[in-house]
Amino acid sequence: MSLADVLEKLYARRRFGIKPGVDRVEKLLERLGNPEKSFRTIHVVGTNGKGSTSAFLSSILLHAGQSVAQFSSPHLVRFTERFRINGIEYAAEKLTHTMDSVLKAAPEDATFFEITTALAAYIFREERVSIAVMEAGMGGRSDATAAFKGEMTIITPIALDHTDYLGATIEEIAREKAGIIKPGTHVISTEHPVAVRLVIEEQCRTAGCTLKMYGSDFSSVRNPDGTLTYRGISRVIPQLTPGISGRYQSGNAAVAMAAAEVLESSGMNISSSAFTEGIAAAYWPGRMELIPGTPPLLLDGAHNPAGAAALAEALKDYSYSRLLLVTGVCDDKDVEKIYAPLLPLVSKIYTVTPAVERALKDESLTQLFLKKGIPSRPCGAVVAGISTARSEAVDGDLILVCGSLFVVGEVKAWLEQVNYTGIRG
């Protein structure tokens, strides 16, 4: 059986949609011999910044000599991107056998994400990793990754998103995400609005957990030269150069370093050089990723209001004559609020329809921008949007691509000249 055949079987499981709860994935993990028990687990939950924070921490641990795995979702171009072993994407030639084994053990009603999560555990056991950084999907308490017994939970910025599944208020969403915290473990959190912070603090009190929070227990400062100074729990590290661009990454890097400090205090040997080299070597595709050219392309996966606001702030570090926006979104997003921080910066917009179900049509998105008096034109496919923007660009322009990770994924697939299949989940 080919990899394409096995992937088709897995993708067919998307017909079950999203099902909260860990019963099915726990059953699958048991049938596989509980591979998740063969390594240590760190949970990463939140709305934005999960992938970047996971990448920073994984890089620090790798430079500390650990055998480290990273699980993330969704992928941008290839399914194998979801599984990284010591910073390297899992080999496609190995995937056919491992995925076939997991699919054969899967309960009939197990979902796409549940099987993918169990597959991560199976792969990580086969690769003999010592520690895994596990990024949750949408939620926390009811997320498939909650079936793993984490020794630490990292909480990145929480915002209103996926309200049809997680709750209608920021407090409800925070409660769901913080629900993944295991009793008696360590919790490392970024800075949050008061309502979210109170939920996290209450969860930690109830579960008997130790909480370290950005702002009160550790922090980071951007220096005039663009470097970062980390003021941590027990150490200060100046002149850091994060490998992932964007002003907002200073907070993600600080959270990752605080997590590493806690692991160090628990007995893991992490040298000062592992912090500095790990932060510098960290890489996460599709987040403030600059593609050189004339004009250059800036790819960012911002797809909700909080992410767009962070992107708008990060653009202050870029010089350009005009900002040309190539963008598309899914129709379940709060379109007005996503684009509000970016519209004052944009000269012209090229709307596209992402190649994924539930995509908002480019014509509909164009009409929204035209009503606000911003020049906009529908371009159809993502690549057509890039080509049109390039044809109208002049020296000094910057083309920004954002609105959906699926839009960014299509661009990266086009740049790499490989086929693209947009998969949510």
C-alpha cells in the first residue's frame, strides 16, 4: 500500500468531524501499547503562538542534548510536518508503515485528529524520543492530546476563536483550554487579560499546580538593536536573537525559556548556551516568513483578530513604499475584526479563495473591502492573487500574505513546486 493510499484512508476519517472527549483516543493508545508512556510530555495550549512557542522550546531542549519531538497542527504543505524529531520533519518513507499500523487499531468512530494524535505517540516511541512538546488542537480539556499525561502545561495567548466548539466567552474558552492541566504539575503562562488570568489561577489552585506567569515571574524586553533581553525566574540572558521574526515572538520566546528554566530546576541539564543557541536556531514556517524577491513576500498565518493585531504591530519593523495584501479566509471567521488592524496599512488588496472547504469566496471578501473604500479585486486561486499583485507592484512594495494558514500553505507549496491539499484539523 502506498503512502497516498494510507493518507486517503486517514483523510476519510474527517467525515466524523470534531468530537470532544478523550475516550476514543485513549482506547486507541491502549491498543497500541500506550506509546505515550514511553516519553515525557509537555502540553502547549492557547489560541495564538502555540507553534512558535513549541518551536522555541523544542530548539532549546535539542541544544541541551535532549532527544525531542514536536507535534503540531495543522500542516502547511505536507502531513509529515506535524511530526518533528530533533527538529527534522518525519520521513515520508517511514509514514506508510506507521500510519497503517495505527489505522488498523483505530476504533471505527475515531476522528482524523484523534488518529493523528495517536500516530504522533506511536512515531515518537519508535524514534525513542525522551521528551515531546505536544501542541493541542483547538481545545484543552477535551482535546485528543489531553490523553497524554503531561508534566507541564504551557499556555499561550488566549482569544475568542472557534466559539462554536469552545465557548461563547473568553472565560469559557480559557476554562476549556486550562482544563488540560494535570494535577500537581508545572504551568507556564504568558500574560493574559484579567478574566483569563483568574481562570488559569483558579485551575492551578484546584489542581495543586505551580504557576509561573509572564510579567510577574519572568519577562522579556526588546532592545534598541532588535535583540531580546530575558529576565527569567533564576537567570538573565541579554542580547538574544530569536530565529523566528516578529515583535510578538519576544513573549513566545520568553515563555519557552521559562519552561526550560522550570525543567532545569527539576533536574534537566540545560546550559546557558542551550538557551541562546536554541532561541537563535528556532524555526517555524509561515510566521513572519520573508521570501526574498522583487517584490518580497511576507507570509504570516494570522487568522483571527488577536493574531492580526500582533501582525500589524510587527509590520512596524519593515520598510516598504506600499503594502499589497493577498488574502483569503474561512467563512467561519470574524472577518471584520480580523482585518481591522491591517486595513489602515494597506494600499491595495487582492482577495483569493483558499483551496479548503468552508472558504469564503474571493468576490464576497472583495465587496467587504470595497465598501470600506479600499481598492480590492478578486483573483480566484491563491497563486493567481500572488501573480496579480506582483504584476502591479513597483520598486519598494511589500506583498503581505495572510488571513489563513491554508493561504500560506498554498503559497509555500507553490514556491516548493509540490501539490497542495488543504486539511483542517
